[in-house]
Amino acid sequence: MDKIICVVGPTASGKTALAVRLAKALDGEVVSCDSMQIYRRMDVGTAKPAAEEMDGVPHHLIDIADPAEDFSVGKYVELADAAVQDILARGKVCVIAGGTGLYVDSLIAGRTFAPQTGKREALEARMREAGGEAMLEALRAVDPEAAQRLHPADEKRIIRALEVWQETGRTITEHNRETQKIPPRYAPVWLGLDFTNRADLYA
């Protein structure tokens, strides 16, 4: 078992407060796992912890990107993994806290991602000209399994799947299937928070 605790759950369930308490009690540091808290100047609506909420506990992966920057889960995993390794190397406990499931799952699994390339701009231009349905049909010709999961309006994922195919000659379905076979990189303790009364969550 690694010295890692994952605190997960819906917005406003108390993840930040628990993460800070755990870090203070166990001589740890917090790694944020939130796809919106990474952005600078996006404090309203992201539940980004204020300095007083951090209570002196170092927090990583907050305010690291500009809102105009093209950020991805692959980039998150690269940066977050470096933070986790640094925390563990210093003999401290790493408390990973956040509500972005894809980010925390990918970090713990040690998942790799097909590279992003210069072909994206051309695909985006083609998307603007041809539209989602035509691009989904192009994806269907090379990766019907991925195409079946996507809607024509899901332009970002359609472009990404075509980008992977054009750059590697392999489908994103093949890449994901192979990646999922790799044993998880970390073995953390999972703490999942929830509301006993769902009405409180919706409120």
C-alpha cells in the first residue's frame, strides 16, 4: 500500500476540509485532482480552496494553467505524477483530493495517452467545414467502436480519435484497450464522500 490517500466525492461533500485534516494529522501534502482548479483566475464556481482553507498545508496542481491554454488529462497526469513522486520521496503522505474522476483514475492507474500532434489544427478546420456528422463518419471508417460511443456534437473527442489514428496508425480504441491492461501504478487508500440525503446534494 502506497502512502497515498484519495479523497473523492461530489462537489460540496467536504473533500477539501477532510484532505487538509488528513494532511495535518499525517504530515502530508495535498494534490488537487480537479479539472477546473488548475486554471488561474477561475476561482468563482470552481470551489478552489482559499488560503485559510488550506490552513498552511501545501497544495499542488492549483492555478498552474492559463484559461486559454490547451490542457489535457495527459498533461495533468504528467504534472500530478511528478508532484506525487516528490511528496513520497520526502517521506510524506500524499492526499489526492478532487472530483474529476477521469483525472484521479488516470493518475492512480499510471495511464499513458497517445501524443497530441500538429494534425489537430487541420482536423479542427475540417470539422468547421464539414461538421460533426461527416467527421464522425470518417471516424466510423477507421474505428467503428469509438464512433459508436460518440455523438456528432462531441467534436473534441471525434477530433482526438482521428488525430490518434492519423499520427500512430492505430485506433484510439486499441490504445485505450492496451492501456487498461496495465496494472495500476499506485495502491492508495480510497475515501469516498457522499450525502445521505440526496436533496442536500442537489441544493
